[in-house]
Amino acid sequence: AHAHAHAHAHAHAHAHAHAHAHARCRPRPRPRPRPRCLRMSH
């Protein structure tokens, strides 16, 4: 259970880093917030 939580946290962190990389590539006025339900879908 803990391993799964850790993997999920790592995946979330990786996705966050990926999003930041994209934000750096092409600047936007501001990133629109993602719905929280999307995070719970998987």
C-alpha cells in the first residue's frame, strides 16, 4: 500500500515537473487549474 502511494506521489511529481517544463517552453498568461476529480480518476 505504501509502495503504491509512493509510486503515485512520484508519478504526480513527475507530471508536475513535466507541466512546468511545458510552461517554460512556451509561456502562457497563467496555467488554468486542473479539476481535482481528474487526480482521483486513476
